[in-house]
Amino acid sequence: MMLIPFHNSDGFVQACQIRFMCRTIKGVRYVWLSTPKKLGGLSSGTPLHFACHDAVSSDKPILITEGALKAETAQTLRPEYSVIASAGVSCSHREIIQATRFRSVLIAFDSDYRQNRQVARHIARLLEMRLADANQNGYDFHT
């Protein structure tokens, strides 16, 4: 097992995922460290991970990827970007739009959109939301 922290834009841990290194019974590789089904338990939600802790205040373009591990690797290899990660292609679209407003964005999700129509639909939905936000808030759509 591996514990993966998800940092907020200030660098504080806001949630953690557990990655199973071996194959599980249900094929699940990642789960959130949370207790939503317990009495008084909490869900972690699906927060964004900020690999660059000054991503919100920086003027660098933003690179968006899937997963905190990929984000940390991308941030190390491409320091000219502020790297943000969602937990998956279908997660946190509103939060992505809010975090990237007025900024140039490079979307670097996994390439499974070529084989999986659902993944392609989620990417298209994110792009539609970003375009609508750009039109509503008066900024150029640089994605």
C-alpha cells in the first residue's frame, strides 16, 4: 500500500488516497482515506491536488493531469508549469474551472479517451465548461 496526500493550494494536506500495489478483489487500485459510512464519519470528497503550492497566485500556465502521483512527477519534470491534478477525468470540473480562471491551461489527462467514449465525453464537458466560463468572465480561452 501507498498513502498519497492531496495538497490544497496553500500546501496543506486536505485528503489522502490509498493505492493498493497488488490486485484487489474488486479491481480497485485507489480508495480515499475517509469514513463516510461510519456514524459521524466524513467523506474526503474528490479535491484537487496542487503540486505547485503557488499555483493560484503564479502567472505560469497550468498543466492539469489525473492523479497526485502524476502531478508531482510532472511538476518535477516541467517546473515552467503550475501542475494541478484531479482524482480522475470525471472529477472536480467546477473546481478545475475556478482554479484555472484567467490562466492558460494545458490538459494532460490519460490517453484512454481514444478507446473509452465516456472519458472523451468528460473531457469534452470540461472544455465546454471552460469555454462557457471564459465567455461569461471575459477572458481568452487558452486551453
